[in-house]
Amino acid sequence: MAKNKIGNGTLMKNENKIAGDNSEQNQRRPSYTGPATLTIAGVEAEYEIAAWDKVAERDGKRLKKGDEYYTWTISEKFKKDVPNSGTVEDDNVAF
């Protein structure tokens, strides 16, 4: 996939969320996920966007009960090859 322009991202349907599965674990998975390129404090970096489909459960200022909406988060891009910071790589470390 081509890199996004700074300040832009792409959301795609999350294939890991199973339609019809109402288990708590499945419902916590985002409905849509994708990459975003942002500049924060002068540093350009890749981030992850996650969005969830929601339905208003009660009337509010901007939503009426039954209205559909999205909630979303932006987080640092997950890197599989980065070792866990809590691991000790040298067996000779003194405690």
C-alpha cells in the first residue's frame, strides 16, 4: 500500500472481527483499522487508526437513541520486531 500524505490515513474493514460474534472479545476488536502518517512535535511517523461502529443507547445533545456513529483511536504503529522492554538480554546482569 502506498504511504499516506502527512495528516491522512486509510481505514479498511477489519477482517479479524467476526460478523455475528457478540462475544466480549470480538466486540472489543475495532470494526475498521488502517495506517496514518502524522507529524507530531516536528517528527513524521506512521500510526495506526482503529474505529468502532456504535449505536447510541440514549438521546444526547447530538445523537438520538438508535443513531449510528463511530469512536476511534490513533496509536503508535505496532512493531513486531521490537523486543519487549521488560526482557533481560544479558544473563550476567547483577541485581
